[in-house]
Amino acid sequence: MNVAHLVTTPVDATRLVARVSAPERGGIATFIGLVRNHHAGRAVLRLEYSAYGPMAEAEMARIVEEAERKWTARVAVEHRLGALDVGEVAVAVAAAAPHRDEAFAACRYVIEELKRRVPVWKKEHYADGSVGWVDPTAPGGSVPAAGGTGA
Amino acid sequence: MPGDIWAMSSTTSAAASVSVLLFGRYAEALRSERFDLALAPGDTVADVVVRLRQLPGGDVLPLRPLCARNQAHCGPETALAPGDELALLPPLAGG
């Protein structure tokens, strides 16, 4: 059964590992993405994640299906939404396969495709009181957002 | 005139419209997360984007934004049908 969800409660990578474990799968690769305390040279205090929920979950499910088909793997992925503090888990992927090569490849594929295709956005709150939308296409990696109190 | 671009004629039913969803900085700039827009025959995603860009704050939209029709990625040339859901997606930043 496909496990690809947006969640508003803490992501538990251990739970994802348990979901993909099976006697015939000898390798499990995991990726855990955390909220970082800096971005493009600016100190970050916290993040807010938002999404186009129905499409995001559908796209995550498609990515998981692609990885499972390509590498005979079992994959589980969760992405957190809402306000997160530095150090909290934003996303986790667990990929289990008969051997490590397939497990690593499936895990890498899922996180890279998630970042490329899944409609999720993040707003960064900086130490100087300003707020920005993360935009990988913008100079400096973000654009100003409403709601800041500083420069 | 810009104020009329969202007007639905008396003969336009809800089924002859498209729901446009905005997210992130696009919703912030246009001060709304959704517009219900009357469709003309042959309207494409690009046509809708041009109309939205006429609204206050609409210049935040690029001419060719990322977009999705009925929850699947699509291009600006994609034709729209009554009842479609069109989402205009700011640059993605998940993970």
C-alpha cells in the first residue's frame, strides 16, 4: 500500500522504516530533511510550510509508485506542513529493497523528484525580523513575503 | 476594462467557469487564494494568466508560471474546459 502523506504532526522516520521493512528486503535507505538555521547567508529562526494538498499527495504517490516499479522497492515518504522550528524534521523518506544499491537509488529518486514536482512552499522567518518565500529561481534564493517586522 | 474581466454573464453557468487556485506569494500578492473565472471557448492557461496579470498585484505572475490542471502539471498552452481547476504554482520549495 502506497505511503505518501502530508502531515501536520511530527514526522517519525522510524515509523516509515517499519512500514517498508520486510524479510525479503535486505537494505533500507533513509533521507531525513531538517529545518536548517541558515539560508543563503541569513540566519533562519523558523519555517512555515504550505502546500496544494490534494495535488501534493497525489504527486508524492506517483513518485513513490515510479520508484517502487523501477527498483523493486518499497517506499514511504512524509512531508510536514505548518510552522516548524530549527532542527525539526520537514521530510523523511524510507526506501527498502532487496539490496543496498536499489534502496539508495530509490531513496534518492524520491527526494529529488519531490523537490522538483511536489507543490510545497516554505516561508522563512529570519533573525532580523524579515520574512521571505523560498524561491530557488530568485537571486539570493528567496523573495520578500508579507508579515515581516524587519528589513 | 479590468473591472469586468471577472464578470460572469447572466447566461454563464457555474459549469462554464474555471476555478483558479493561487498559492504562496501569488495568493499573497493578489490577496486571494481563488478566483472563479468565466471561460471563453478556446481559452488556454496562458489566456487566464494574462487576465490575472491585469489585477492589482497580478504582476507577480510570470507569463509562464508553473501550473497544474486538475492536479496534474501542465503547460501554458493547455486548453481549459468548463469545470477545470487550474492551479498557478510559485517556484516549488518542498523538502
